[in-house]
Amino acid sequence: MSSATRSYERAYFATGCFWGAERRFWQLAGVVETSVGYMGGTTAQPTYEQVCTGKTGHAEMVEVAFDPSLISYQRLLVEFWTMHDPTSLNQQGGDIGTQYRSVIFTTTPQQFDEALESKAKYQSALSAQGMGEICSEIISAAGHEYWLAEEYHQKYLAKNPNGYDCHSSTGVAFPI
């Protein structure tokens, strides 16, 4: 099947700063494209400077286009849960503010159900380790526009290999 006829799905994840998250996703086999942008806010065509104020309501987001015949949405969810600390409200490491919140925007009812199920499964693993409650939001992407971030943010860590990755995790593996 040619890539022109192949069907790709899209997924949206916010795990704090989008630079490190984008790299984690683009390295997965079956992910065909990634970009970074802003989602979940009220300002049309927000800029990075506007989002950084915390007043637009947007989160720094990674859009992931993936081939479901090569990688499952479940595998993307495992990466999402373990690449950051989903128990940290509006903060990842030194990045603080609502733009750094943990959120999944789902594009289908199946994604929504899988995201909820994976959240419960990961919460069980975290609770067994004495960790707090997951505060990640799971929201339908319907009615929430994804705004592409400025070009210098796209594939930032490919352009700047020694750049700020900005992720902290719980250290708790996702139960398989």
C-alpha cells in the first residue's frame, strides 16, 4: 500500500514542555509525523509569548500522526504516562503554569475509552508505589483547535541536540 492511500490517525498529548515530548514520540516506529503547538485555550492563533503568560488557556501540545497498523494508540499512551509525572498539577520539573499541564485530547470515542482505561491502570501502579493521584485531563478534541507553534519550536531537539529536554517522570513503569 502506498503512503498516499495509507490511513493515519492523529493523537494529541501535553506533558509539560513540548520539545522533549515531541522527540520521544518521533522516535517511535510507526509514528509518521509529529509537530508541536497549542491546544485547549480560548485565544485564536496564539503565539508562544501569549501562551507563556498562562492567560490563553492553551497547553503546549504534541500532535502525533501514526500508522495504526504499525503502532497502537495504546503504545502511545504508555509513552505518554511514563515520559512525565502525571501527578504533578500544572508543573513538570522547573516548568510551572497551566501551559505545562498534563492532558490528552482524543480524536475518537475509542481513543477516549482507551485513554481512560490506561489512566486507571497507571493509577493502580502509582498507588501501589505510594504515589499521588493522576491529575491529567482526558478531553475530546472536538471543538478544540490545534494551533501549530512557531517554526523554531518544530523538532527543536533535532535542531538543538543539547537543548533543554525538560521532562521528569515518576519512575514507575506502566503495567503491561
